[in-house]
Amino acid sequence: MASDRPKQYLPLAGRTVIEHSLNAVLNHPAIKGVVLAIAADDEYWAELDYQHQKPVLLAPGGAERCHSVLNALNVLQTMASETDWVLVHDAARPCLRQDDISQLIECCKHHPVGGILAVPVKDTIKQSTDSDEINSISATVDRSLLWHAQTPQMFRLGLLHDALTQAMAAGITMTDEASALEWCGQMPILVEGHGDNIKTTRPEDLPLAEFYFSQSQPTGK
């Protein structure tokens, strides 16, 4: 992001990215609370003095996303049932719609595994050659079965905890929660969300997120 602080603490529509992301989740009536993974050297979270009527508990951040999520699940295991549903959401996705959360919950609540928000790939996808000097096209990938994975990703607490634990014990670093379930032989479902549920990763993403907020679309209101 070419900034002086982690992307989740950058200003967006009068607050920080992470505050909008937290509000998007906590404002949904089906959500009871949040466990937030914070790095040990994080110097920004305490300065926010974030408050919500629902509880926000803290867990230690890890070296990779999977470690942070597992630490948060460990906190939840002290107070929740193994069969309770948990939703994992990126702190850098502030534009999550309330109706997308509702759709995810409705589609997954009776499913044996769970699922994720995602959007179908619209662009033509190219595969590059394995070269350090120049990227040449080696193939055009069939996009008809491809989806962009988003968050939240929704799974039962015990199932997700076990899948992440097993994958990490095998030395596999997962880039999202569904990958851990897939590695264990499970088949999560894809629930179509909206393209404005963007992850703020590059500098140009912030003005785009500002636009979505100005349209009053991100929260589904």
C-alpha cells in the first residue's frame, strides 16, 4: 500500500479500514461477537479505542494468516461448542454487505461442511511461464469454473480447527480456510457475493472503497 502503517489502519470514510470491517460483521444480527487476531508488535489497535455493544476479544496474531485464525479459534474453543458456526473475515475487507452475510449463513447453515463468499471470474485468465526475467503467456485458462474467493468463510468451529491443525502439522501453509477443508477431503460450497466486497491491497483500492461507501452499498442498507 506504500503507507506508513498496515493497510487495515488506513483512513477510509471517516474511520479506519479495520473499524469498517468490524462494524460490517458485528452489525449483523446473527453475529454474537468477534475474536480479532492482533500482532504482538501492533501499535495502532489500542489507539483506536474501538467499541461495540457486542464483544471484541483479542487473540495473538501469527506469522501467516492460518496461524492467526487458529489462535482465534483457540480463544473461541474456551467459550463455544465444537459445532457452533464461525465466520472468518479479512480485516482489509471493509465493504462487506449485510445481505451477503445473510446469504452465506442461509446457504451454509444446513450444509455438512460450510462455504465461502465468492464471485465468478469474469476476465480472461492467462497462465505465465516460470521465468524470473519476463512473463510470457504459457496458456489461457478456462474461466468457466473459476471463482474469486472472498470472505467471510463459514465453517463449524471444531471442523475448521481440526483442518487447520492437521494442515499446519503437515507443513502446509493455507491462504484461506476453505483450502484447509479441501486438503482434508471436504468440499465447501461457493456462495455468490458481490464484487464490491474488495480487499484493500493496493493504493487504488482505497478510493474505490470510498466510492462504494458513498453509494451506501457496502452494508446492504
